[in-house]
Amino acid sequence: MTWSAHASEQLDQAGYRSGSARRQVVDLFAGAECALTALEIDSRIESVGRASVYRTLDQLERLQLIQRVEIGGDAAGYERVDPAAHHHHLVCGRCGRLSPFTSDELESAIEAVGRHSGFALASHDVVLRGTCPECQAADA
Amino acid sequence: MTWSAHASEQLDQAGYRSGSARRQVVDLFAGAECALTALEIDSRIESVGRASVYRTLDQLERLQLIQRVEIGGDAAGYERVDPAAHHHHLVCGRCGRLSPFTSDELESAIEAVGRHSGFALASHDVVLRGTCPECQAADA
DNA sequence: ATCTGTGCAAATAGTTTGCATCCTC
DNA sequence: GAGGATGCAAACTATTTGCACAGAT
């Protein structure tokens, strides 16, 4: 099942009605490569109030259809949750590019921390900062 | 060498003058257990303007004497950089408590990602969210 | 004496809320 | 037709900036 179909289903089940603002935001996420900020979303959609964007983000996050990614500046990023494609981010401090990566070793290390700490882990964020290969070349 | 001594030295070398606001912020960090937000710092220090707090945080971060920790809400946290005591954070979503943890397995997984990605890693943030043991007990 | 650091207040940026209206069910 | 969804504008919170003045060197 595609993510947008899954999202619509979950939203319906949760009792939310379907309006045009929400539909447009969901569509945007469905086609997005990586994380988007609220303001990016707002500016890419015509005739949708900023408040509706935030309200929709809130609903989607609550249902775990999207998740917040702290990319470290002033604005928070949000991206589709796709359990089959769990990943983290590398942020280039020079050009701002966001690259996804995965690491089984990393995930198992995190699970181990959860076990030892006694915390019931719900989610985790891993953000690696540095300089991407292109910018390293440009600097040289 | 203690962190505050190291900090003063670095600040002097960087050409910054010493004023009372900065001194108080540095002292607060020297005695802090974990991350502090700008507003916490401002409220714990009498007669220091909020702007000076932010300006000082900016200087300290630039010199890598403190680092920003994205604890996920609206306010960013800052804490002392102590290479000998590198650690990450567990955040309890119920009571907000911040607990530090370390994991060699995690660190080596991150190094490996750096090597494979081609990024020159400068820093990284790992934030695990969940429910702390106390809150789990309280919920039961 | 000079020039940086500081405090205050105003300006900004991101996010949230109140409310009248529109549209889904 | 009723009640949630939406858009607009105003409110809020965290952070930044402009400026006059105090204080460090």
C-alpha cells in the first residue's frame, strides 16, 4: 500500500474529515524526497493558509505518518514515516544539503542503549553534521 | 585544566574582552550538569540582558566551547563541550527529563557512516525519545 | 581615550490561536 | 443541517538587531 493511501486511511479512522488543505499537504509529502520545513510547504502550495499547514503537520505527526527532524537551524523539518525505509540524515554545513543514510550497526547500538537505560524508546533522531564531498572538493 | 580556565583562555585568544555578562554565563555552564536553554540561563542570572546571553552563547559555540543540542521542542539546549566526556541524550516525553548516555558501539557506527558517505564529519547529535523508568512506573 | 561588551527596547522569524466562513459528511 | 476544516489576522515565543552607555584595556 502506498504511503498516501495509508495516510488517508489513518486520517479517516482517526475521525478527521478531508479538506483541500490537508489533501494538498499529504500530496506534497507523498512526492517529497526528504524532509520539508513548514514554510517550504506553505510556499509550495498556493491558496493554503499557513495555519492549516501547521495544523495538518500536527495531525500527521500525531498519527505517526510524518516525523519531525531537527535539522538544527530555526525551522523544523518534517518527513514521511516509512518504517520500511527508516533512515537518518547527514547535513552539509556549507551547502545545507540533506542526505539520508541507514546503518544497521547504528540501529542496534540504539536498541542496546534503550535496554540498558530502562527507557521505553519511542523514536530517535540522529543528525550527523559535516561537509559533503562536493563542498570538500569546492573548498580545495 | 578545568573547562572554565580553558574557556577563558580561548576567549582571550580569540580577542574577546571579558565582561560581567559573559563571565556569569561561563560560570553557569561550568557548574551545569547537562544542557541548558537560553531562557533558563537568562532566568538564572540576575541583571543580565537576554541579548547578552544569546551573544555569549554564539561566541562560545563558535569557539566550540559549548554545543547546541536539539532537544526537540521550541527552545534549543546548549551544553559544555568536554571531549573527554562526549555523550548523547535520552529525553523523556512525559516529564521532560534529559539523561546523558554514552555508547562506544554508537560512536563507531557513526564513524563508519562518515567513512562510507564521504562526508567530513564535524559533529553529530543523537537524541533518543521515550519514557523514562519513573514515568513508566507512574503510568502503570 | 578608545573601542568592545552590555542592557534595553524594538524588530524578526517561526509557530499557535481566535474566529467567521466554507465545505464535508 | 451540523460540526469539523480552512483562511485570515492577531497573539505568542524564541531569537536577533540597533543603539546609547558603561566598562575593560
